Amino acid sequence: MKIIKKNLIGIVMIAILTLSIVNNPLTEKYLSYLKEDTNYIPTKQNDLYNQIIQASKNYSINPQDAKIDRVWKAIPGYNGIEVDIKSSYNNMKKDGKFDENKLVFKQIPAKVHLNDLSPAPIYRGNPDKPMVSFLINVAWGNEYLPSILKTLKENNVHATFFLEGRWVKENPDLASMIVDSGHEVGNHSYTHPDMKLLSSDRIREQIIQTNQVIKATTGKQVRLFAPPSGSYRDEVVEIAHSMNLRTIMWSVDTIDWQKPSPDTIVNRVISKVHSGALILMHPTDSTAKALPRLIKDIREKQLRIGTVSKLMDEERIIKANDGKLNLGNDKEKND
């Protein structure tokens, strides 16, 4: 009897101890952690998870470093991507089947950025980034600005306006209207001189005066500089760089100052537009009338339209305007 009693006591103690361990909140938390840490997946979903792992190899793209090109000068870098396997699985597990459009990606940054390069002008964005920018140089054409701003707003487009300092001083309300509409502003010198012919001191004076009047009028600190008529020498770029300004040129020119017809502007731009294009224009009657069709035709080419700073950043555009994956021409497997 004593032996049986001892056995019963032992069994009861083991049962109590087992229950205390199972019902212990610390134990439950630990088991939960183990499930999360090992990416716990129900057996029936293993095939989907493995399918995502296998497919991920086809969607991996290496990042591109910023570089100085012999022809195009400074070219921004562009992030690479890889599939976020766990997030992609969570996106698909409800349906239980692989869906390319539900893949989730991680962006992989480049190692060399624009800021790492020696001073050089920028004529275009990265050629694999499906985006363009409108550069609107403003020193005159006040009567056309309201129409241009209205069209940009109606089409949810943000442009970069390069403002002459003297113009800002004389037209503070229009300068503020541009900024209040959500557009980016840059420096277009103070009196529109040929920067290439100026002394070092005069170059600095033109840039500093314009930065100051734009800051005082709009509250914006300028980070971009567009030399009038695209005229510069290396020292102009170096001085701008020393003031934390990037020198911006263009790769597509509307030549709208010659007052061509709106159709001519549209045909001229659309025949030359490309990924990373910087499109130069001015506030003219022809440009104002051509702008709605320009925006439409550019978007139909699956190109986005953004500010110069947005075009220059390294964020990869993963989906095109139609919502489909846009992996560009640089897709390659990371071995």
C-alpha cells in the first residue's frame, strides 16, 4: 500500500508540474517566439512558400552605382531589388497560390551616390528609371504661368521651376504661387548672364543673390542650379557644388522660345523622350497649350513625371503606370 501511495503522489505531482508549465504565459510566449523565428508555415502551404523562394531568383536586380559618364557627365545611381519572401508569402497565403502582382520587394541601395562624385553637371536621370522631369525656366512669360500651373494641378504633376532672382524680386506673388502649388524651385541666376564669361566672384554673387531672394520670398532653400542658356565652364559647376547646388542641364529641349505650334512641341518631345529625360521648357503660349497632351502622351509611354530631385533619387520604380511590374532592362540574377 505504501508503494502504491507513493506512486500516486508522484503521478499527481508530475501532473501538477506539467499543467503549470503548459499554462505558464512565459511558456506560451516562448513557443510563439519559436514559431515566428522559424517562419512557421502549415504543411499545406509549404509548396507556396517554396515556390516564392524559387521565383525570387528571377526578380533579383543588382543596384547601379552613380557614375561620371564621358558623354552624359554625372548619372544618378539606382536601387536594386530582391523579393521579401516572408512578406510575399503573407500577401499570398490567403489565396494559397502564387501571384506575381502580390510579390513584396526590398530595395537594395547602391554603394556610390551622386554626393560621392566629383562636381559635374547632370543632363539626365538614370536611364533605367521610368520617369521624366519638366524643367521650367522662368525669367518672363508671367501671363502663361497660371494656365501652366492649372494644367499641372489637374494632372497631379509636380515640376521644377528654375527662377531668375530678379524675376522673383519683381514677382513675389507668382513665385509664392509656384511653391504653394507643390512644385520644386531652383536657381536660374540673378540677371540671366552668360555664366561661362563671369569672374569667380560674379558667379558667386549671381548664385548667392538668387538663393537669398528665393529663400526670403518662398521660404525654400534651393538645392538645384540651372545656368542660363546652359552656358557654363567647369568652375561654374565647382562653385555651385561648393554651395551644395547640383548643376542641372537637359536632354530634351522643347525650343519653345521660338514660338512653335503646340503640335510641333508635342512631336518634338515625344519623338525624343526617354527614361530619365530632363525636358526643358519656358512659360510660353505654345507650351501652355501643348502641356495637357504632353502629359498624356508621356504617361502612355509608361513614364512617370516628377520633380528633378525625385528623378535624381535612387528609389527604384517597381510598378508602371498600368500597375504591372516594371523591372526595366537591367534585370539580372544575383548569383
